[in-house]
Amino acid sequence: MSTSDARATDRVAELREAFDRSFAQAPSREVAAVENLLAIRVGADPYVLRMTEVAGLFADKKVTRLPSPVSELSGIAGFRGAVLPVYDLAMLLGYPRAASPRWLVVIAVTPVALAFEEFDGYVTTREEAIAPEPQAGARGRHVREVVRAGELVRPVISLASVLEWIRHRASRDGLEKEQ
Amino acid sequence: MTRHWTFGQKVGAGFAVTVALAVTIGVVAVIALRSVVASKDRVIDVDAQLLIDAQALQTAREQKAVGIRAFLLTRDEQYITAMQAARAAIARALESLRANVYTDEGRRLLDGIEQAEREHQQGVDQVIALRRTDAALDTVNGSFEALDPIGDRLSNSIESFVAREQQLLRQARQAASDTASWATIAVTVMALGLVFLAVATAVVLTRTLSRQVGTAVGQVQSSSAELQAAATQQATGSKEQATAMSEISTTISELLATSRQITESAQRVAQIAEQTAAAARSGDETVETAHESIAGIRRQVDLIVNHMLELGKKSQQIGAVLEIVSELAEQTNILAINATIEAAGAGEAGKRFAVVADEIRKLADRVAGSAKEIRELIDDVRSAVNTTVMATETGSKAVDAGSKQFGHVAVSFKQIADLVTTTTEAAREIELSTKQQMTAVEQVNVAIGNVAQASKETEASSGQTQQTASQLALLSKDLLRLVRPQVSV
């Protein structure tokens, strides 16, 4: 019991020191050289999203389903006073429809939200760790790059490609509808 | 029917026939003797007496004549007296003769004699009277001689009577002799018949008895052989019986020793049962105390369960709070990430804010990690609490079961105490019964000894019987040889 108490005390002291140190240190100059990524899981497979392509991360948003010819469209949801379409990222990546995706990200360029199942966390990596996918399309239709962190390799989902594909589907469905 | 007669009956019948014939012969002989005796008596008593009386009559006649002649010669009166005495004798003789004579001829002759004597006496009286006178002797002799014809007639009559009586005597003697001869012949014939019949009876009896005795002796011989064999078997059986009795006696002795051991064991069992009863009573009290202790344990376990349940509830509350903390950490993390995004969008101005947001995110990550650890700890605590509660409930159930078991144990101890009491009584009964059994076994042992002795005596007796049977067989052979020499072996 004393060992556990000592460990907890040490932990608390460590946390306190780290917290204090974070406020004591000067801002790092190397921040620009670091790429911020969001580690997620789609269909139990690990992926990462560039934070520069993301306008916001949300959880447990109520999604209102809408009748639509686009099967990937899960519905619409409210984000900071704006109603945005929500697409199922799993279906967009070629997986079956997720049962109940909890997490959502809003794409920075175009106000579109993507729903996925799990959010592993916020990770930072150096830009050198991001390399192009050797075999294009081998890890998914929207994967252009991969992040290597030791033995672990996470595909980087190109939200621009996803957005392009959504647009393409929307325009095609609109033409088919007009025809 | 005679075949069914016994030897005694047959021999008795033979002797009866013989005795009957002997009796008949005796009767006939007696009758003949009596007839002969009667004839002789008649000859002696009647005919001889008649002859004697006749001769006495003749003698008295001569004495009378002598007296008369003497008186006539001497004139002496004493001769008269003698003559009168002789005449009285004649009268007695005539009277005797008349009493005994049994023929008419004899009576007629007696009448002639009496008549002649009376006439002669009358003439004699006249002569005597003449003699008393002074008459001449010659005259007297002449008168007396004149009486001679009468005297001769008297003498002739007497002689005739004597001659007749002599003849009758001879005839009677001859008749008696004839009777005696007839009786002799009859007795002789009957004696011969008796001898013949006795011989025939003896022959018949001999043949019959020889045949039957021979058959019986043969049967006795075979029976002797069978008896000998039976005696041999009996001797063998008696020997085996004696051996068996000896073994039984040994077994009974062992049984007696076993009974003694059983008695001692029963005594020990009774003692142990009493000790067990005391231990059972002590155990009952101990069980009662233990039951009370278990009840206390039960109450403590209930308290522990309640505390554990309370601890579980507290853990759930901690979990709920931790859930909130986790939720807050997650929300903080999201906010930090979004702040980072917004700071990145703010350009250079947002870099400092980005640092703060990153620190907030890190803090949120640490809080989330700590919350996760706390959750794991809480889960461990809840799992431990659940395990403890379950274990405690299991222990409670075990305590309940133990309490029930102790109740059963208490009941069992009471039953054990009762059973031990019963066992004690049974052990005492066993002890008593075993003692009685031991006494009975001792008596049986004595009886077996007597039986063994009797078996030995029976064996000896069987040997004696065997010897007797052998002797009987030899005796029967000898007897058969005596009875049937032609078939004797």
C-alpha cells in the first residue's frame, strides 16, 4: 500500500512539475516544423487526419438523418450555429456503414462534416515522417500519404480528395436527378 | 393255523396230548385197579369170609359133636357148656353167613343147615336128658346113634355149603384175576398207544421244530452277519463320532475362549460407549458453543457484506464521478484540439495560444489517463468488492450451511448420544448374553465331553457287539449243525 501511495505521490509531483514547466518554458521555435495530426480509427484501421484540413473536432453530436440518393450522407448536424451535412467516413473509404459513429470532424475548406467511430488522440510528428504512399490507392481511395512512427504506419486521409469525391458524387447525383 | 403256533404252544400241545393220554391211561389204570381191588375185596370180604364162616360153622359143628360125645361119656356138665358154646358159635356163624350170602342156593343151603341143626339139637337134647337119667349107656348110645342120619345130613349140608363157597371163592378169584388181566391188557395197550403217540408227536415236533428252528437259525445266522456288519459300521461310526466329538470339543473350547474374548470386548465396548456418551455430551455442548460462535460469525459476515455493498455503492459513485471527470477531460481535450485548430487558423497571433491549448490538451490527456487508471483501479476495487461480496455471500451461505450443518451436527450428536446410550445398553446385553452363552457353551462342552465319552463307550460296546455277533454267528452255525447236520456248513 505504501508503494502505491508513493507512486501516486510521485505521479502527482511529476504532473505538477510538468504543468508548471509548460508555463515556465518559452514558446518553441520549432513549432512550425511540426505537423499536427488527429489519430482516428475507421473500421478498426488506424488513420490520421491533418489538422490543417480540419476546422473542428466534435463528439456526440446529434445527426438528423435525411432522405438522400447519396448513401454516404448520414444526415445533417448543427456546428457552432451552422447546419452542415455529415458524411460517413467509413463508407467514403470503402468500408461498410459504421454502426454509430460518435466522432465528427469539420473540413476546413468546405463546411462538410465527416463521422467516424474512434478518436485515438492528438499526435504531432515531424514533417519528414510523412511520406507519399508508394502504391497509390493500395491503402484506400483517399490515401495519398502515410505517417511512419517507428514500426507503426498510419495512412493519412486526404480530406481534399474526400471533399472532391463528395463533390463529384453530389454533381453526378444532381445530373442524374436533372436528367 | 398250527403254522402260527409258537414253539412253546407246539411243545405244550404235544405234551398236552401225551399228558392227556397218560391221564387217560392213569384213569383207566385206576379204574382197572379199583375194579381189581373191588373184585379182590369181594373175594376176600365176601367169598373168603363166607368160606371162613362155613369152616367156622363146620368147626363149631364138630366141637358140638365133641362136647356131646364127651358129655355122653363123662356126664360132665362142662361139656354141655362147651356144647352150648359151640352151638352159640354155630348160631353166630349162621347169622354171619346169612348176612353175607348172596345167592338163593346159599340161602337154601343155610336153611337146610339151620333146619338140620335144629332137628339134631332136639335129638341131642333128648339124648342128653336121657343120659342125665340113669338110663343105660347103651340105650343112650342107641338114642344117640339114632341121631346120626340127622347129624350126617347136617354135616353133608355144611360140607355142601363149604364146597359151594369154595367153588364161589374160586370163581370170584378167577373173575378178579380176569379183571386184573383185562386191566393189565388195557393199560398195556394204552401205554403202547401212548408210547406210539408220544413217538409220533416227538417225530412231528422234531421235524417241525427242526425245520422252523433251522430256518430261524439260518435267519439268526444271516442276522448275525448283518449284525456283525452293522456293529462294524457302528464301531466305525462311533469312532468317527468320537473323533468328531473330539474336534467339536476342541471347537467348543475355542468358542468358549472366543466367548470370553467377546465378553471382555463387550465390557470394553460398554466402557468405551460410556466414554463416548460422555464425549458426545461434551461434543454436544461444544457444538452448541460453536453454533453460537457461528451465529456471531454470521452477524459479522452480514456486517462485512453490508460494508462491502456500501463500498460497492461508493465505488459506483466514484465511478460516476470519474465518468464525469473523464467526460470533462475528453471535452477539455476536444476543446484543446479545437483551440489548437483555431490557434493555427489565427496565424502568428495564435501560436502562443496554441501552446496554452496544447498544454491544456496535454493536461486533459493526463487527466484522461489518470481517470482511466482511476477507472481501472475503481474497476479493480469494484471487482474486488464484487468478488469480496460474492465471497462473503458465499461465506455467509457457507456460514448458514455451516450453521445448519452444526444444527445437524448437534442433532447428530444427540442422536449419537442416544445411540451410544442404546449401544451401551446393547453392549451390556451383549455382555450378559455372552456370559450366558459362555455358561451354555461350558455346559455344551461338558455335554460334548459326555457325548464323546459315550461315543467311546459306544465304540467299545460296538466292538463288544461285533464280538458277540461273531460268537452268535458261530453259535448259530453250531446250532444249525445240531438242527440240520446234513446242511451244516
